[in-house]
Amino acid sequence: MSTGRETVWARARAADRAREVARALAADRARDVDEAVETAADVLDAATQVVLLGHVNPDADSLGSALALGLALHRRGVQVMVSYGAAEPDELPPESLRALDVAGLLHRPSDVPEAPEVLVCCDTADRRRLGILADRVDAAETTILVDHHASNPGFGDVQVLDPTVEATVVLVHRILDLMDVDLDPAVGACLYAGLATDTVGFRIGGPGPHRLAAELVEAGVEVEPLMRGLVDSHPFAWLHALGAILQAAELEPGLRAGHGLVHATVPRAVVEAFRPEEVESVVDHVRTATEAEVTAVLKQVAGDRWTVSLRSRGAVDVAAAAVALGGGGHPRAAGFSRSGSRTEILAAIRTALGDTGRT
């Protein structure tokens, strides 16, 4: 029969072994990412035609990544097209992101060739996030994935996939560095846009994003006008619509393990009346409720079709909840799309959070 002291030593040895295994796995992952970054740079260096895609409802990290790489390649004489996943062939990208396209590289999904020489999928958590362009993944001669979503199962011939980085633009910066691309204000603005938005204004992540931001500012990025256009410019009518949405928000303090849920709904009429920039900004207001660990914003995109944004303060893994509901994302920020009534969607969220919440 083991003594208490022997039990303590056994637990300590087991903990040491677990840490060693974790360090070894992390080192293996880092080597895999390094090799993938080098391969991606080599493929792009040799390419003559490149199509770069962001995900459906593209954000600054997605299109910023695609445009930064696209602009660097375009300047080298490569035939470049930048586009994004969509449900319809003629969908337009968010207005606030179009200013990043200084070289006119951005095209509607209907313009994307069926079989590109090289296809680069930026910030795309799985191929379904490419919408009607998902078939290009297999049709392209070479497909490169550049992404940082923890829920990404991986796809494509070259997978630059690293969930430990705060934004996909961090990985794009590494690729550009290996390609000996000198940063300038135009490329830097694309990178800074994705970095600042995916870190929620540098509130999430370690020192790396701050160091990269400093490098981009030194390269000439003008931060205030860039961020004003991205996140601080809305029509006056939006203030009234936002007020009504926030007034109808609800707080549920009784999730399992004591985690509160705050949720708000953006009705279809509001979704159709305003830009994606306005609709997507709702979650940043709702998540400020101090009584809630988890935030959910339900956006009605059709009669019974919803897209849902989930946010967490860190104690609940909303990516796991989103995956359970057919979506994906990060532990603190995730989302999914689902059909049903508002009541059914909320019930599904409660069930998923109850299954995945942790203290």
C-alpha cells in the first residue's frame, strides 16, 4: 500500500511527463508550421497565376491576408485575383474593406476561374466557408491554406495552419518575410487591419501582435484613419436600430457551472437595411455585459435561417459549442449558421454551452 508521500511523488512524476509530452508536441507542431510556411513561400515565388480567397462574409483578417499577399505578388508581375466565399456569385465585399484594395485586385466570386494555377484560402476555417467557390479547392493545381482557427480540420495541398497565432495575417507576414517582401504602407495596412480586429484592439494575445503592429507602423501605416474606416464609421440611422436591438437583449444567468449568457437578435429587416459592418458590430456591444461569460448574437438572414456570433470571456470554449452546432472558430470567438425558429436556435445554443462549459 503506497504512502501519501509516494502518491504525491507519483503525481509529480506524471505531471512532469505530461509537460514533456506537451512540449514535444508543441515543438513538432512548430516544425510543421515552419515547413509549411517555407513551402507556401516557394510555391508563391514560382507561381504565374494566383487566386486568393477570403471566407464568406469576409472580415479584415480574411481579406487583409488575401490582399497583402495579392499586392506583393501583383508587384512582381504575377497574375493575381482576390475574391471571397459567397452564397451568390455577385455578392459585394464589405464596403469598409474595399479601401484596402489599392491595386484593384478585388473581384466578385463570379469572376473566379474554375481551375486556378495556385489557390490560397485565407482565414478559412473549413472549405464550406468558401461558399459557392468551395469546389476550387480540388480544381486548383495547388491549394494553399493559411489559417489560425483551432477548429480547422485542415485542407489543401499546403497547410499553413497554426491556432497559436492571434490572426491569419501573422502567418501571412511570415510568408512575405521569406519571400523577401519589403513592407510598405499599402501591404502594412492590410496586415494591420486583420491584426487589430482579430485581437479586439490588441486586448487578446501576447506580445507578438504588439511587436508586429510596431513594425507595421514603422513601415508607414497610418493607424487612426485606417481603424476609423474599419470599425468607427456608421450611418446615423444605425444608432436608432442598434438602440432597439440592445434594449431587447436578454440576460440568462443560470447556465451550467454558473456562467451567464447574454443574447440579442438582429431581425431580418435590420440585416437587409444595413451593411455587414453594422450588423457584425452588434456583438461587440452586447459582450460588454459584465454578468455574462458568453454572448450570442442571432442574425436573421432569411425567414428561418440564422447566422450566430458567439463570444466568451475565456471560461467557456465557444468554438467547441459552435462546432457542435455545425460551425467553428476560436475558444473566445466563434460562430455557426442554422435553420429554425429563434426559440429553437437559442435552445440549441443553451444545450451546446451546457455540454462544453467548463469552470
